[in-house]
Amino acid sequence: MIETRGFAVHGTDAKFSPFNFERRDVGPNDILIDIEYCGICHSDIHQVKDEWHDMMPANYPMVPGHEIVGRVTKVGVGVTKFKEGDIAGIGCFVDSCRECPSCTTGNEHYCFKQAAFTYNGTEMDRETPTYGGYSKHYVIDENYAVKVNAEGDLSGVAPLLCAGITTYSPLKKFNVGPGQKVGVVGLGGLGHMAVKIAKAMGADVTVFSTSPGKEADAQKLGASGFIISRDAEAMTAAAGTFNFIIDTVSADHDVNPYIAALGIGGVLAFVGMPGSPNTIHQASLIMGNKVLAGSLIGGIPETQEMLDFCAKHGVTADVELISPDRIEEAYDRTVKSDVRYRFVIDMKNA
Amino acid sequence: MIETRGFAVHGTDAKFSPFNFERRDVGPNDILIDIEYCGICHSDIHQVKDEWHDMMPANYPMVPGHEIVGRVTKVGVGVTKFKEGDIAGIGCFVDSCRECPSCTTGNEHYCFKQAAFTYNGTEMDRETPTYGGYSKHYVIDENYAVKVNAEGDLSGVAPLLCAGITTYSPLKKFNVGPGQKVGVVGLGGLGHMAVKIAKAMGADVTVFSTSPGKEADAQKLGASGFIISRDAEAMTAAAGTFNFIIDTVSADHDVNPYIAALGIGGVLAFVGMPGSPNTIHQASLIMGNKVLAGSLIGGIPETQEMLDFCAKHGVTADVELISPDRIEEAYDRTVKSDVRYRFVIDMKNA
């Protein structure tokens, strides 16, 4: 076994402390990654505090983190995709059944037997707990890691492994591209990636936000339009004009104004999961040939495609780099949306 | 002007009586159609009784009917698509602006200036009232009529002009075909067409119905499966198994069991418009990469494509042919779902 060190919580109080544990030895198809950066995703906070108890109850001690980049320092004898010194990424899952219709079509995140989540889960043996990227090392099957071809500073690449793929996947599925008007609801960790990726795909991007103070940022990120979503007049003026809108907001909100903002044949994709449902008339979809779609991260092939796309277009996340002793502060600020736009933990120097 | 005779109502009492009126003379791009058959669509009943007052208020006298087939008996000097003796069809609209992004892409039904509806509307001059297919003749621009290549009895072709295209369009848009499991919710006028068309596309079809008595019919129409939608156990067993479900029901109902019945990446398309909205959690879409779609009839090019598809595969509606003096009886029975599966008025012998 491989000794490593991470930062864990032991209960819902979300107090982090150093935690020594073991990773498995590097098997024939495994790679060992020295983790350099790990992003802080809002879902880390939900799980640490056991706020998603019904969906995925907290297992303590919990080492969160599923936006991971690092350097490959050892490869198993059967490994072909990586060599020592490569940069690798790990996202939200580290294994799956490999046999079901989802797994065999590159949609491992929708594995019929449920994928092995990167942390707060178990390996496919359903016994061995998984610990995440707030740690120094990860051992993973090479088929569940992705290659990072980026040069230079990697801190902005880490969030691509969750926030990047979560927004890329629906933009890609619905063929966003030049000549299209795209809306991004919410300018947070997910939203700021959606703006950058949609812009890189050639679309004309408008941000819908409740925060007037984010207009300048939206422009810097590549948006040409900015609409205060509480401004009923502005929302009415926007009705019928969008080809595609991605809704990244997890707080409860009425999605009907965004359905109205779609033009004929438009698509509203949800990647945020509010606790409360919405009230939707079928007629609001029928009268405009409109589509509502849900999307959850992405599979391994598409995650690789997204990383390559981002490398080609110079897209990374805007990050605030912190040392591990500031995780609790980062959590508090993330909850208050006081981050532009992702905290990333510097594990390289931890 | 061309003298013709139809059957009209003069108020919400839905009492029909013969009605003499005039169609315009055949212009350079017009064709004159001697109507042979006209289907009775449930939307005729809603409009006759002014039940859709807010959406499209009733204008009396009203001659309903937008599922029309007949013989071309005169063509304008500029007409190229039709010649005398051809069989032509007319659906839900008879003109549109021809210039907007919808019209120029063959989606005239979503005309930005609103298409001219076949009845209970006006021509694009927004003055001349339109009268529908419960009549002996129609004069229409050739670009808004479709060619019917069917042989023999045409009575089963008439309902294709609304019920056929309404179900064909979403089945086509979402690439229904061999190897796919397709659900049809509701076995009425729309539903029975959906079963036949999905089957002709090569899919394996299951009917969801509240009426156990319709199982034998479902099989005759081509369905291999039949699920009583009120049977919670059967619905639970069906969860996660469908690629595509088309919901044809206009009565209020909970659509969440159908969302649950979709497999990963599945699509639930709505073509019925219940008065009450549904309560939908974004998570129910996100956790399965699912899609909700609304669809309204179809444009002229797709309506032609549908007619050609149905002719090739021998698909027509199952109809009960009536004389015009039985329209009121047919309305009563349609409201009670006592028809298998479409009333069609014999205008040829009227």
C-alpha cells in the first residue's frame, strides 16, 4: 500500500484536519498521480455537511475533491495511455462496471451499476472507501484518468474536470456554435466556464444574473450581453430570442422566464439541481418546439474531448489558489458566492 | 368568387347547419380542391365551443376542419406542383408570412407573424376569415397544399394532415428507429397514429393507457407492449427502459412516471396540451440525461415527407366515416373517447 496524506472532515461541522491514509499499490493498469491542484466544487460542501444525505449519505472521515490534476509518477506494467511525467486529470468517478450499455458507450457516469465516485463512495467492490483529491496522491485505473496536454500553470485546469465537463457536455450535445445566441444563467463556478466554452465554440453569449456587479466580469469572460434576471422588463424584451440557455443555478428559482426567452426550437439545459421543483405547462414547450434537458458531468471520452478543446482554445477556469489550511474559509466564501470563480487547493506545496 | 357550401356553427351550442359562402377565385398560384374527406380533430370541438377563448377566440359562423383531402379541379396559371385530377391535402394552416426565420426554414407553423389558420382565423390580410374543411371546396396557394400519392380509399389519409404530422414530427426529430423502445401515452386519434408511425419506423412500441379494453387494439395497431398507466407496480417495472415516449394526452395527468420510464438519454415529447401544469424536478432530468420536448404539428416540407412516408409504409388512420348530419353525434362521442380512432366526414357525397 502507498502511504499518503490528505485533509479530511470527521463530521458535519466541516472542520478539516490532516489525515494519513493508504492508497492501493499500483496495479498493472493503474497509474499513481502526485496531485498538484484540486478544485473546490460546491458539491464538496454539500457532501461534507451531509446535505445530500438522501442521495449520497456522508461517510466520515471524508477527503473531498473531484477536480484533480497532477503528475504521473508511476505506471503499471500494462499501462499504455500514460508514462511517467505526464500530466493526468481525475474527475467525479474513478471506476464503473465497464459492461452496461452506458459504460460501453462512453457514458460511465450513467453506469447502470453506479460508477465508483472519486470520494465519499466505494470502489466497485462496494467496500473499499474512496478518498478524493484534497490529498497528495491518487491511484487510479488509467482508463478512468484523462490526459492533460496543457502547458504552464495547471491550477486553472483542475476545475475543468467537473465544472468544465458539466457545461461542455450539453453545449456540445445541442450543437452550440457560430451564429447562435446562448444564455448562461448564473455566473458562478459552472456559469463562468459555460461563458468561456460557449464563446470558444463561436456563440454569442449573454449572462443572466441576479448580481449587477458581475456585468464587467461577464464581459471580460467573453459575454456580449448581460441581463439582470430580476428585471421583468428586460426578461420580457429577451423573450423568444435564444437558441440555447444553460441554467447553472442550484438555488430555487422559476425557470419559466428562461423557457420564454428561448426562440423556436430552443433548448434550456439544466446542470444545477435546486431542491424545489418547477411548475411547467406543456404548452410552453409545444408552442415553440422547445426542449428542456438535464445533463450530469460527462463520460471519459467526452471529458478528454473537452480537455483537448479547452487546451486548443486556451480555456481554463479563473481561480483563487489557496493552501489547505484555508479550506474552511474557502467553503464559507463559496457558500456566499464570494469567489471569482473557483477556489483551487495548492496540493503541490502542501 | 366561387360559391360553396359547408357546415357551420353559429355559437357555442355546437349545432351544425348548412352554410353557403364564397371562396376566392383561383389566383395564379392557387389550386381549387373539391374536398372529399375531412377529419374531426378534438381541437375542432374546443374551438367550436370557444373552449380555447384566450388562445384563439371563436369567430362565428365557424366552419371547422383542418384534416382535408380532395381532388384538384382547377389550377392557377403559375401553378407547377399540381395539375387537375391530382389529390391534394390541407392541414392546419393555409398561408404564412414566407419571410421570417421559421417560414424560410420550412417551419411555417411557427411563423413569427403567425400563420393563417385553415379555419377560425384570417388570411394574411388579417381581415378575410378562413373557413375549414367541413365544406365542398377550398382555394389555397399551392405552396401550402401537399401532394397525396395514396391509392384507393382516401378517408384514412385525411387525419394524417393533423394527427399524422403531429406525431411524425417528434418521432423524426429524435431519430426513432430500429432497436429503440418507444412508448405512446394515450390511444386516441393522435396515439393510434403514433403507434403506427413508430412501428413503421422500426421501433418496438408500447402503449400506456388508462383503458384495459384497448390492449387488443394496441396490438392490432402494431404495439408489442401495453401498460395500464394507473398500475403503479407496472409503471415501476417499466422505469428506466424507454428511449422515447410520446405523450398524446390532453387531459390533466402527472408526467413524472413517464420521465421515470425513460432510460439514460431518453426523450419525452409532448403533443397534448393539458390545462394544468406539471411539477418537475430538474434532478429528474439531470440524473438520466433526459429531455422533455414540445412539438406542434409540422411545416409544409415535413408534412409532405410524412405523407410520402405513410404512403410508402401503407400507414393510414383507422376511421369511422360519417355523413355531415352526424357531426354533432361524432363530437359527443369524440369527447367520450368513443371512436376508434378518428371520425372522418364524407364530403364527397355530401
